[in-house]
Amino acid sequence: MYQTVRGMRDFLPEDMRKRKYVFSVMEEVFQRYGFEPMETPAVESFELLAAKGGGGEAIKDEIYYFKDKSGRELGLRFDLTVPTSRVVASKPELVKPFKRYCIDKVWRYDRPQAGRYREFTQADIDIFGSPSVMADFEVIQCSIDVFKALGFKEFKIKVNNKKILEALILAAGIPKEKTLDAFRSIDKLDKIGWDGVKEELEQREVPNAEKLMELIEENRIKEEFKAFDIGKEGAEEIDELFSIAKAMGIDNYLELDLSIVRGLEYYTGLVFEIKAGGKWSCGGGGRYDNMIELYGGRKTPATGISYGVERVIQLMEEQGLFPELKKTEVYVAPVNKDVRVEALKIATQLRSSGFCVETDVMERNLRKQFEYVNAKGIRYCVIVGPKELKDGEVTVRDMVSGKERKVKIEELANSIKIGSE
Amino acid sequence: MYQTVRGMRDFLPEDMRKRKYVFSVMEEVFQRYGFEPMETPAVESFELLAAKGGGGEAIKDEIYYFKDKSGRELGLRFDLTVPTSRVVASKPELVKPFKRYCIDKVWRYDRPQAGRYREFTQADIDIFGSPSVMADFEVIQCSIDVFKALGFKEFKIKVNNKKILEALILAAGIPKEKTLDAFRSIDKLDKIGWDGVKEELEQREVPNAEKLMELIEENRIKEEFKAFDIGKEGAEEIDELFSIAKAMGIDNYLELDLSIVRGLEYYTGLVFEIKAGGKWSCGGGGRYDNMIELYGGRKTPATGISYGVERVIQLMEEQGLFPELKKTEVYVAPVNKDVRVEALKIATQLRSSGFCVETDVMERNLRKQFEYVNAKGIRYCVIVGPKELKDGEVTVRDMVSGKERKVKIEELANSIKIGSE
């Protein structure tokens, strides 16, 4: 028997209905903010995937990398931001702000583990062209609306600023060449805790680790950070973001968290992370003002956020946030082959009235058809028999109550509508 | 500057809106018939892709084939039927009929040419578990509804039967071992014409080529075909299909075409091809009763159809079938930074009323904002100025007529609704 490729999954209808619900809720909110859909190919040149701002040469071990028959080095995209940045870099004519959304699959050659897959879905919104905190705020406001629309009651957008982090490192008296080492260790706080981070900092020979961790744990933008130009800038951006949020009455969703690092080379200013329950973040993003230029485009400020769809769905399941999702509502059952075309006509008529309708495509007897209707959880069964047909009638059976009633065919659509209330 | 991979494309918002419209129209029809969504990974084991009923070893040259870091042979799926058949084969517990739809990308390492890409989208519906012509009919009826819903006025579903073709080959007196050669040549009729096919048949040393071509050109199910068991079966299936279609009043969409071959090893009975204008078919399918068993599953009859989304979209563009598609309707323009939060509040209020709304995230002056609004073709601009705000008012500008009027903020949503009529 053939299997799925290791670390990848099939989505059967029950799962897909949930996924499609989540996608459509997200899309509706994105569109309300004027984000427009865009898609890029699954396959990109390895050169792009490895470009600075993207993954670097080391990415080869972490992605699906291959050559085509002409020897071109290719790979499956590992995120949606890199390909989108390629498009923005190569199309300076795009009207700014360029606001796009994308919900699509990405691939990473990670070690498969619980809740982590090699093929997974990201939902991204990004704004290209604006250096203003107004753009960062819009990305956050839209995200809050998305999580509200999905039904989450408690969630937080954690906020930090790369510039503050840099100033914090300076304030701790850590030499510049140890900055990346320090960031990498702090980034693991969620996974390995304070003690783990401390140990790592010492292993990486980052001096003043204690001081650094104190400043992060204190979780305040201290005056000493603002002594550095970069810290002053960062503090002003955070102030501006929180004050807009406050004026808009949504600052309760925001939370300063100086331990948020995210993408080491990638982000240049404000960074965000969404927590909606559970240990893991279910999305994050921030400002990446250098990327388009690194890809050969004009200098173009950019900010955006990416939601991990699988994690969002998992949390929604845990928190019981899925409504009842639309599926087949009516099954039209011919009692024998002689009336199958009549059954088809009735099914067709009900479909025209907007119902989701199935009929017998198996030529099964009524008992077998009922079994199917029950197995599929279809609410109404319209039984089409030759005797009733002569009177222009059919029998409607409510599969939940088991009650049956005779209905004139021309009144069927209305009758079921009423019945379902 | 980085490029897309050869033969692949980006879909910018203008294209994506069209694509999403087509997807949503298709999905709505699929769901009305009780087809359920399902998705499988982009990457499959090469073993599956090359399995009999799929592509065979030779497929390696036609797909994206690669090995992962553990040496596993993998490939990108070249269609949606093979992965779905894998699922059905490995899950005998799926309730039958199992009716699924899938709209997703597939990849082929074809030579790129006009209108042909290495990444493209298929939309598939399939019914697993039913040997009945009723299932084939449902697939056809649903397809007719899809093409009607997309706005096509003239289209045909061409119908043939693999069994009739086999009988026809026998009737022409062509030896069994030349059957595949004969099929392969006929299959090219669209591309190379009758003369080309004749030439090919002679090159492949298929005897009685003239007779074969006469029978196909005659395009009738002749009594002599029915002399063979297989021909009799095939003729009965075609009769049944056309008579159901006639009873349902949609036989005008069907057309017998004995030159339709499709998938050589793949199909086992009725085959379909959709023509909706232009030279190329924009979809096709048929019955493939052996595939699930070939993949190690229980014998499970199957029938389905696949639409080529890119071709459908191209034809819709040629025929002007796209309606105006929803995009940003209102832009809220703060006249200066002091009123930007007020503008944000008004934008938020309009979004709550269901409008797609943008506001200034660039901190631009009013003239620049108008340029943006015009460039994006946004209909209404709500101008937020400090003086009007004092009176609880804003100015609404209809960007088409250029007319402006003052509106109370609390009446804004209703006012724009009325204005857009």
C-alpha cells in the first residue's frame, strides 16, 4: 500500500471543511482591510531561497532542494515572504502601499514531530512601501480582527522591537560581535526556559549574560536603552504603536515582551508574535525594511505577519471554536430504478433552490440508501416512490426525529426550508 | 534580479481575483452535488507516481523528480487523481460513494509553451464506489452546471467509451498488439489532423488504417461493434447515459465523438471531454475502474472529471465572462496626521458595516492619497478634516463623478450604501 511522504498529510473532508472555514474567515477580514490576493509558485530557484534575507546557503539542509533536468538548482519555498519579496523587488511599478495576502502551503525538511509537518500552511498579510508605524498597526489591527472573527476569546499580540533588543544588548555591555549569539539564545526562551538560556549564553561565551537576562526579565523600556540612538528610535516606535492602539481601544490585546526575537537577520524594527493559548505562538511577523533591496529592488519598507494555520486550527479544536459547517442537507432516495430519473429531477430542483443535495448514484435499495444517509449525517431524506409520484408527492423523512410526512413536489423546497428551522 | 522558475508564474491580485472567482463558483456547484473537499500533499513518493495506472517509470522525464536527504525517491504530483486514488486505496473504511472535489496545483516538466505551464491548476470531481452510469451522469451533470454557472453559453461534453474504441479496433481488423499504437495516433487528431493521424498510423505499421479512420470519421456506434461483447457493453453504457441526459433535458450538451481517446492505460469505460470554445479541450475525464485495485486497494469502481483551470480562465477572458469582482470600495483619507486616528476609527466603523476599506498607512498628503485612490480604482473617498470633524461630519467624494458631499459620521455607512446604487 502506498503511503504519504514522511511528514506530510492528507486532509480528508472532515478536516478540509474546517480548513476552508478558517481560510474563508481569514480572507474575509483581509479583504475588509484592502489586502489583495497574490500567489507565487511552489518551486523557486535555490538562489532566491538562499539569498541574504532569505535562508542563506545553510538552508539547503532545511528545505526540499533539487535540480531539474537542465541542472537548475531549485527548491520548494519555505515561506511566503521570500517569493512575495521577489515579486515586489522585480516589479517597482506596483502601486504602493502594495498590500497582499496569501494563504498557501510551504515546505520544510524539518524532523517531523507532534504537530509539526514538512508540508504546512501559512496565511500571510504584508504591506510594502510604508515606513510608518501606521502600517505596522494595520497589520496588528487586522490580525486582532482575524482572531476575533475565528472566535478566540483570549489572545495577545506580543510586541518587541529589534532596535530595542540591540540597545538592550549594548546596555548590557555585550560586544557587537556577540549580538547574534545573544539573540539566538534568547530566541529559545520558550523552549528551554530561563535556566536553559543562561546556560546557552555561557556556552556561547556571551559576557554579561546575567545582566542581559535581568534586563529582558524586567521587560521595561529603560532610559538607559534610549541613550543609544537605536534604542531611542525603537522606543518611539513602540510608544507610537501602543498609543494608536490605545486610542483605538485595542491596547488590551497588545503586550510588550522584550524576549521576542524572531528572524535574526530578517527583521529590522517592530516584531510581533501571536499567542492564543497553548505553549506555541500561532503566528508572528514584523518589519523587514531591507529585504526588497537585498533582492535587487528599490529600497522598500515592508511589514507583515504570518499565521500558522495548522496551529490555529488545533487551538480552535481545543477551544471548541468551530461552528457547524455546511454539508449535504438533503438526500433524494428513489425506491427503485424505475423512478431514478424522477429522483434526479427532484434533486436537481432542490439544488436550484440552493440546497446541497445528493441522490443515489449506486443503484442501491432503500435500506442501503438509509444507511448511507445516516453514515453521512444528512438531515433530510426525500423518498421518491411510484405510488406517491402519481399524486405528485414525495415522502420527506427527518433522519433525526424519524418523522415522515408527504409533501407535494412543487412545495418541496419551501417545505424543507420550513422543516429545518 | 531573481526570476520565477522557468515555466511557472506569479499570480498578481488582478489575476488572483479572477482565479478565486472561478474557484468559488466551481466549489459552490460541487458542494450542491455533495462533493466534499479533500487535499493531498504536493510531494508524493516516486513509487506512487510511477505505479501502473499512474505514470509508469517513463514519467520520470515528465515530472519534478528528486530525492530527499534520506535518499527517498520523491516527485511533485502531476495530477490530483493519482494521490486521491492512493487515499481511497488505503482507506477502505471511507463510506461509498466517496465523492470528493479538489482544486489544486499540479506540476509537469513539460516544454513550456504558449498557454502551457509547468505549474498549473486542476479542478477535479470524482466518485468512488459506484459502477453505475448514474455516477458518470452525475459527473457530467455537475460539469454542465459548473460551465453554466461560469457563464459559458456554448459548450459541449464530448462522450466516448473505451469499450467502443476497443470494439472499433477489432471491427477494423487491427491486431490486438497494435491497439495502443492505434489509440496513440488517434489521440493526436486535435493536434495533427486526419492526414497526420493517417501518416502516424502508417509509420507505426498499424494495418487497416484507412478502415479504422473511416469508422471513426463516421462517428456512429455501428452494429458491427456490438458483435463484440465489449462493444455491446460500451454501446449500452452510451445509450444509458444519453437516455438519462435526454430525460433530464440536457442531452443537447452531449455529443458522441469516437475520436476521443484520453489516458491510454487509465480509463476503462465512458470518457468525456469538455469543449467550451477554442482549439483545446478545457477538461476531461471518465471511468477508471481498475486504478484503486492497482494501488493495492479493494476493487473500487471510479469515475471523475478534471477541468484545466488556466484554460477555463483564458476562455472566460476571451468571451468576457468575468463579472466585476469585489475589491476595496472605500478609502478613508485623513487630511493630516492630527486626524489619522479619527480616520482609522471611521475606517474601522465602515469595515464593521461590511465595507472593504483602506486608509492611509503611508502618512501621505491628500493629493498623493487621491492619486492612490485613482490608481486603485476605489470608488469612494471619505475625507477626514479637523474642521468637519468638529461638526461630526466628513466629506464623501465619488471618485467617478468627482462630486463631494458632507455626511454626518453616524450616517456614513448608510449614506455610502445609498450612494453606490
